[in-house]
Amino acid sequence: MELLKALGLCVTVCALLLALKTHGRAEMACLASIAFTALMLLWVLKSISPAVAEMRALLDGAGVGEETAALVFKVTGIALVSEFACQLCRDAGEGALGAKAALAGKVSVLLLALPLLKSLCGMVLELLP
């Protein structure tokens, strides 16, 4: 039910933003969009906490180390935040800047995963004769 409320609010705000833009208030529409997007991000963060707890329990049950579990959460956080920044830039009419935000997120994930990849390669080399 919370999702339906959030989606209804999104559609309502979208209509408001469209009305602002058609009445020559594009700068107000942009600011309102950023403010509403921040509110939606807070709602998502609040809503995602049970999923994070469940993921932590699954990773603990699977015997995944704390370092690997932390990496999973960091990568997920980077993906969400970079997508958020990318969409904000696109909403502001800066598609190229949004693409750079997405690229920065991808590079950050790659850099964060390098130690895990190095460890995995080491394990594979140990298994080879």
C-alpha cells in the first residue's frame, strides 16, 4: 500500500511540475523536482531497511565473510546513489552530466571490487596444478 501512495504522489508532483513549466516557471519546477526527489530518496531508504536486514541474515547464513558482505552493501549503495545523481542531472536537463555521474558510479564499483577480484584470482591460481 505504501508503494501505491508513493506512486500516486509521484504522478501528482509530475502534474504540478508540468503546470509550473507550462506557466514559465521552469526554475521553480527544477527546484521542486530536486526537493521531491530528495524526499523520495528518504522514503526509499526508510523502506529498504527490512530488505537490508534480510540480506544481512542471508549473507550470514551462507557463511559469507563480513568483509564481503560489507562490499555487497557498499556496491549497492554506490549504485543507488549514482543512479539518483544521474536522474537528478537528467531532470535538470543536463543529460551529459548525468552520464558522467553514472560513469563515476561504475568506476567506483570497479575500484571497490578490485581487492575481491584479486582474491578470487588468487584462489583460482591455487586450484590450478
